[in-house]
Amino acid sequence: MILKCKMCGGDIEPIEGTNTGKCLYCKSVMTLPSLEDEKIVNLYNRANKLRLDSEFDKAYEIYESILKLDQEQVEAHWGLVLCKYGIEYVDDPRTKKKVPTCHRANYESVLVNSDYRFVKEHSYGEALKLYEEEANYIQKIQKRILDISSKEEPYDIFICYKETDSEGERTKDSVLAQNIYQSLTKEGYKVFFSRITLEDKLGTEYEPYIFSALNSAKVMLVVGTSTENLESVWVKNEWSRYLSFMKEDSAKSLVPVYSQMDAYELPEEFSMLQAQNMDKVGAMQDLVHGIEKLMSSNNTSKKQPLDKKTTKQVQEVLEGVTSLGNNRYEVTIVKEKRATWYYLFIIALVFVFLLCSLLVIEENFSIAFSNGYHLITNVLFGNNGMVSISNILVILQSLISLLIVVVGFLKLRNRKLVHVSNYVMLGVFFLDFLLLEVALHYICIPSLLYWFTVFLSFLFLLVNPIWNLDTSTKTIVEGEEKDRLLLKNKTIRENFTRKDRFPFPKKFFLLGIGLCIVIYGITIFPMVFSHHGNDRDESKTQIEIISNFVAVRKSPFQDEYQTIGIAKKGEIYTVLSTSYEGSNECFKIKQSNSVKGYVCGSPSNFKLLNSQGNERNSSVKQLEVINDYIRIRKEPSLYSDMVGQVYQGEFYTILEDKKQSDGSSWYRIKTSYGVMGYIYSGENKEYVKIYDAE
């Protein structure tokens, strides 16, 4: 059974001859529980995992369940100590070793804690030494935290909320909490609001200030807009600690404050508490009035309302202004910023994809470019030459790709263009859909460049830049300059709302998809899914389509390529005439919907249903075709023009046998339709079987 490291979660290897083990990952040496009971070991691993995730309360419960199974489990008692003091192990930058840090300060010294005393009494050897070293280290941390917190002024109210979401963006809870903070501050209360209260504590431990505020505040407001946010690790860490303080101090009160959710969605721990719904009219006034009553009932003297001068000073603090005296001020400059590294990665990905696309279609792209020039001259000067539809599509897709890249860059550069650029991307996506229909209509396989444009349009449509406000820069200015900067900051803050972010246009998207499906049904469905073959008629020359589909072309000549329909596998067509294009055979057919055209390709595309061979005649020398098909050549040469084809199972009278030096032969034959020419026997005569005259 493998026990997981309580410091990093890696596997632990017991140290032989001791009651300790060493982590194979972080190399830390630590105490070990008994490893004989698999159930208990699994509980330890689960509890340690929760504690590593800062779920201290849940981990505490599991350690207690271990003690219910075995009260003598020393490591479980030590786990209770770690949870009570919120111990997390972090890397010491000097020694590179794991050392404890405290997230739950407590007035009780760890050295007199009952669980720790049990640990000391029942430990021995290397384990006892490690327990004592860690306890002394935790005691030093506790002493430093209590020393700092004792110097902090007491707070009236503590606002508990979730500041950022999983993407690092500010939550709605934070905005609501700041509105409450401003309202309470104007009423004269000293409020702990981490966004502002801890603003000047960057780079230091927050726990001393949080502990001081939790311990001194008479009221905690737990602000949330979702159950997930209210039960997030650090939010729950604060309000669960405050609930434990309430058990020791009846003067403390906790008020759940919620918005955009129902009261029954609040955590179960709040079920007996009076909550405040901020979606109601006048909710802020009701909340302030309720807090005033709580403070009065707790015999807490509320401070006098702030005068105008003090109110202005408080407002300036909220706006990032600090008076330095002599009409000089330190002002926070508000700027917009975005996570550039993330978008540089996207741009790099786009260019890699573009490079791969161009490498694949390089030859076709050059042809498409020249044909595009030809197409433009046709339009301008009225020439009648035809241009390949596939090449036109390549040109359009290249232009669309360029448009997407340009608009995508603009979207990343300026937040004001997000709204416009997303509509452009949405339009491009639907244009790509229509181009796909055109390609299918003309039996063109969409190139890699087509999928590149689809990829780009989706990428830039679904991924919006994550914009934030940068308040890290400060400057010292005179009074008039201060007012100008504050006005500019106010404008930026007011403009910076989630409404500026482009919402995914679900209605437009669904409407567009529906429109594309309708267009597809009108244009492509009848051609692809309807049957246009003829009935079987043995009195006529007919072919059966044996490939998945073949384009029905307006002309048998490649430079006049234009698809007018599709002939599908299994369909039968009456042959009106036969011609040849290079090494391919072209049959002129008439579909059941009266559309006449040509189906062209190799014999692997078609099967001739009416035999064009002769009847078996034993009085003359004949051959039987045993290969799938053999081309009929005008002359006895593989480089000679093709004039027809013969198929497996057909018999032909040999009019002339031209033997070759390699043992093969060219046989001159004549089909029942009057086509005369030469067919090749193969080097080992594997294509035909010869029957001599009797």
C-alpha cells in the first residue's frame, strides 16, 4: 500500500529501520502512520489530498473518522493539528525544503494543544524529533502572526467574498461586495474588504490581517452570486472560521448576502441565519439598516457619521488617491491590460497552421492565382474561357483567411473592436458554410485552406480577450492634475464593464445554422440524395456506377469542367455515346430527370452491363478477358491513344497476334460495337486466356 506525501502528494518510500519515510518527489522526510490497514491508509491519502487543496474542514472530518477506527493513530492526531492551524507546506527559497505556513491563526499555542500532547506522549525516535521540530516552527509562525495582528485596529464588519474566477477575471461577487463596502464606509463603519484593505499588503502574508479582522469584527457579510462561489475553498475557509468564533462569542453575527440565486441554494451552514436578498428594491438600505440594528443590539457604539471632508477623503482613498500634504497627491493611474502571453500563443498557433496549409497547397495555390487573374480578365474584357471552380474557391478562401487574421489582430489590439470583429467572424463562418455547399455542388474536395478558415473563424469567435484594469502604476501630482487623472480613471472604470464584452450570439448562430440547413436542403439535397438512374434495359448499352459517386459533367473536356449533377453507386444509365479523355473513358448519359451529361473516369468507376464481346466460337482462335478490364489501344503500344475498353468475362476473336520480345503479346480485336484496336496480354499473359481453334 502506497502512502501519499502530506507535503506535495507524491509517493512515500519508508526508511528502513525507522518510523519515518521519504517522499520520492519532493525528497522530504516525514512521519508515517501504521501501513498495515489498507482502509486507514486510503483515509490518510484522502485527508492529505483535501488538506493540500486547503479543504481543512473536510480533511479534519476524515482524520476524526480514522480516530474512530483506531484512537491510537498518532499521525491522525497530528493531522488534526495541521487542519486546526491551516498548515500548508511550501518551498523555502533559501533551503529549497518544504516548510509549514499557517492559514488559520489561533490564540491557542500549538505546544499546549491536546492533540499535539497526545502525539508527543505516543511518539518515539525519529518521528518524535520531526513532530517537535514542526511544532516549534508552527509556534514561531503563530507568534509572528499574533504579533502583527495585535497591532491592527479592530474592525466592525468583515466582508467575505470570491474576488476572481477560474480565468483570473473579477467576479460579480466582488463588484457587489465593493458596493456594500462603500455604503457601509460612508456610514462610518470600519470594514474589512480584502480588495482595498489588503491593497498595500502585497508581497506579505495576509493571514495576520485576516485573523485580526475575523477576530475583531462583530458582523461578517458573506457575499455571493452562486453556490460554487460561496463554497469555494478560501471563501469557505473564512466563514467557517468565523462560525467557530461565533460559538465562543455570542456578540458576533453572520449575515449571508446573495444575488442572482435562490435562498435554498445557500450552504447548509447558513440555513438558520437570516439572509439578505440584494435583488430586491431598496436591498442596500435594508442591509445597512439591519447591520445598524445588529451593532446596536451588541452594545457596539457606531462611529459618528463622517463629515464632508472625511467623506471626500474616504472617496479619494477608494479612487486611489493619497494626500502627501502641500497640495501634492499620490494618484493611482488606471489602465487597461490583457493577458498578452496567452494571445501570442494563439497567434503563433495560427501562423503555424497557415504555414502548413500553404506548404500543402503550394502548387494548387499558384495555379489558382493564375486562374484568378484569368477570371478577372474574363469579367473585365468579356472572354468566354472557363475557370476551375476549385481554383476560384482557393482564391476566396485565401482572401477570407487574410481577412480573419487582420480582424483577429484588431480584436486583440483594441477592446472596443471586440463587438464588431465577432460579428465579422460570425459572418465568415457562415460564408465558409456556403462555400462548402458550392464545393459539394461542383464535386470539389475542400482544401486544407478551407478548414484553416473554419478553424480561424471559430477560434477568434469563441475566444475573447480577457481584459483587466491595471492599477499598479502610481504618480505624484499637484491638485489640478489630480482631478484630471481622477476624471480619466473614472471614465475608464465606467467604460470597463462586462457589457463591453461580446456575448456569444446564440440566437444569430442558431438562425444562421437553420438558414444554412434550408439552403443545403434546396441546393444539395436533391442532387446528392435523389435517384436519377434509368431502368435496366438489356436492349440498350448501359453502365452501372460502382464507385461512391461520379460527377455528371456538362462537357467531357477537362478545361470546360462544370458539374450539373451526381451519379451515385448502384445507379444504371443508358449510354448515348462514348468518347475518351486521355486515359479515361467518358460516357454520355441521360438521367431520369432529362439532364444530359458526361460521366468520366477509369474503368474502376463504371461497370459495362451489356457485353461488347463476341460469342464463344471454337472454330477460331479467341481470347477471354480475365482481368477486371483492359484498355484498347489504337496501336500496339502502351503509349498509343486509347479507343475503348474490354471487361472481364468477355470473348474476342483474335485478328492479329503481335508477339513481343519479353514474351507478351498485343492482340488485335474488334468489339461487337465496331471498335477495333489492340489489347495487351501482360508479360505472363495474366490479363487474358487464349483458346486455340479446334
